[in-house]
Amino acid sequence: EAAMTLPRPLAVPILMYHEIAELSQTSSHLAVSPDAFAAQLAELHGEGFRTVTAAELSAVLAGGAGQLPDRAVVLTFDDGYEDFHRRVMPLLDRYGFTATVFVTTGWIQDAGPLPAGRRPGRMLSWTQVAEAAEAGIEVAAHSHLHPQLDQLPGRLLREELHSSKARLEDKLGSPVPGLAYPFGYCNARVRQEAGDLGHQYACAVANAITGPSSDLLALPRLTVRQSTGMPAFRQIIRGSDIPMIFLKDRALTKGWAMIRHARAALGSVSRGD
């Protein structure tokens, strides 16, 4: 029986992407242009990084079977934009890379009309989601309607998490062990619910490198966005100067978290939770 080994010290960057789109075609500051993305994958390949899925990493962190390559990296894509199928998958195939795509099931292009709001762009169809899974890409959950989970009452929270997981498992015919929290927002109640519903891991944001002490239900990820130049990208994947690169993000996150905690507490009191 092969022994499971963990590199010492274990430090794995989990990169978080959203749209891979021409910057003239989107208003999102989180979008990364196709040229920039192609250059980033070429950099990873040239530096000897090898990709694993979020599920594979979480299994090793949990002490289960599996082994990580020496230079492991996880590529994650939130929301389920159609450009993942059109632009990302061919590049992954070129380098022998894999990825994890976190799909918002209510935004699936052919999922029917939305109860409220609108899709943020052209999204994956169910056929494209299935094709991604068949290509060896991990398809995981990102809620059903992309709400702020930490602001939802218990019933709606369970419904959001259960619905997305169940729909994906029904369509794909296989277990969906992973979740990414919309906006990265979660608290102890959300993490507990995610675990109770069978999620073996969940991704937040946090802009930190994942290590042995990382919470399996709040794995930190590193944001790659429109403004991430190649020098910063190289620092991110090497784990150098991470606090400085994301200094502004951390300050905003800390302040916003305090406001959100207060709102959630007020909502709990008003509901009589």
C-alpha cells in the first residue's frame, strides 16, 4: 500500500479566477484577458507546477489517500462562465492541466428563467458542464442563486446549499464533494451547514496560501484579476510577499466582515433564531 506523503512544509496556492474575457467585453475587475491567462498558464508550466483539483488537495489535507506533486497548484474558476469551456479548457488540455470549476446552478445558461435578477454574462450550459466533467475537470458547487450565504436564515441557507449540490449530482451522476462560497462569505453557521450537507471541503477567499493548518471548510484562495501583472503573478504562485500584494484586499475584507457579522446578528435576533 502506497504511503501518503505531504511535502514539508506544505504550501499550495489555490488560484481563484472568474471570467476569462477581453477586457473590452466585460465590466468586471475580476476578469482576466485571454492573453494574460495564457501567459499565466505558460508561466506555471515553465516553472514546473503541476495541477491538482481542489478535491484532490482537500483529500490529502484531510489525511486520506493521495499524494501531491512537489509543486502543486490548484486552478479554480467561479460562477461558471461559458468562456471556461471555450477558452480555458483548450489551454488546460495543451499543458496537461486540470482545474475545478465552481458552478452557480441557477445561472446555468439553459437552466430556465431566474426567479430574480439576471445572469452576469454568458454562462455554461448543462451540456458544457458535463463535457468539462468528462474531460477530468472537477465540477463543484457555488450555490444556486449566488446569495450572501452568511445573511440567510437557516431554512434558506440549507435550501441554497442542498439545491446546488443535488442538481449537480443529478446531472453529472457522481458525487459533488466541494463548494465555493459566493463572494467568499461564510461564518461558523455556514461552514457547519456545508459540512452537515456532505461537503468535504469548501473554498473561501482570504488571499493566503493553503497549508496543513487550513480549515477544510474555509480553504484560502488567491485572487487573480484584471490588474494582476506577471511580476505579481510570479510572487503569488511562489508565495512571496502575499500579505503585501493583498494588503488592500485584507483591509477591505476585515472591515466588511465586521459589518456583515453585525447584520447577520441583527437578522438572527429579528427572526428569533
